[in-house]
Amino acid sequence: MNRNQVLPQVHLSAEAIALKKVDFCAPQSYQGAGFLAMTDMPRLAQEASSVNLGDGFDWQMETYFEDSPGSEPRQILNLVLKGRLHLVCQCCLQDCAVNLDEKRRFVLVASEAEADAYPLEDEEQEPLVASQHFNLLETIEDEVLLSLPLIPKHPEGFCEPHATVFGLENEDGVLDEPENPFNILKNMKKNS
Ligand SMILES: [Zn+2]
């Protein structure tokens, strides 16, 4: 019999605090979704150049048991992360929005030893050690950190052309705030 049909399905609360202790050893499967603000992920917030309205990550998760020939069914965790944060563009040194859209699949194992023995060449899924108080929030933050571009950059053509660390100077010699790339694009179109 398919184990998933007999197991209770638990709905995870969308609250960040509820993600800090998830019992992955209980005979039940989970599903849930929510939004994590930058303040919920302090290590990520430290990487951000600024925090703008709407920055943060939508998350979606589900677990289920998958039959595994010759052994106990394996517990699978699927994670979808979608969102945005701001990093320093390595080209013009201004803030740039970095959008991420990531999908991860994990297999929950019983011990560190089992995780260490897990074949590295399995690119479909990675092992995570299950526990009765698994910190899923930390896992989500880890995955976002691992997905950040090594060299964040604006898309080509969207960098501040004359920006310096001191800001932009207009015709009157007054310092302006760096302009929104979309306005720059609009002006470029107007002048051409
Ligand atoms: Zn740039």
C-alpha cells in the first residue's frame, strides 16, 4: 500500500517561527507556503546592500514518502523559493535587484553518517538529516545564500553610466540620488 495514503498530512503554518522546529521524524507528511522577509533571515540581510519594500522570499514546501526498492520508503522534501533581494552591482557599485527562482529536492536521512555516505554524484537531490525539531528556516536561508550570484550585476545596459560612490552630479553641480535604471532607459528613448 502506498504509505502516503495512510499518513496524515500536516499543514505547516506560514509563520517564520513555525519553520524553526519541524518534526521530520513523525509519521506524517507536510505541506505549506509563506513569505519570509529579510528580517527573518539575518545572515541573508547581512549580504543585502539595502532592503527595499517587497524584498524577501516566497517559499513553498511539501514532503512525501517515496518507495525505495529493497529498503524503507524515503522521505522527500521539495522546496520552491522565489523572491528578490538587493546586492551591490560589481559593475557600477549601486544597488541592484537580484531575483531568484529556485527548486530543491532533498532526501531526509536518519543520521550524519548516512548523509556523509550519500552519493555525491546524485544531482537530483541532496541529503538532509531529519530530526524532531528540524530548522527549516535555516535550510531555506542556506539555499538562498547558496543561490546568490558570485558577481551580482545589473542586466547589460542598466548600470549607472557616471555613478561614483559619491553619487551623481547634475549640470548645477548638485549631487543627485542615483537614478532608477528604468527612468534612465526612458530618457535614453526620449533623446534618441
Ligand atoms: Zn550596475
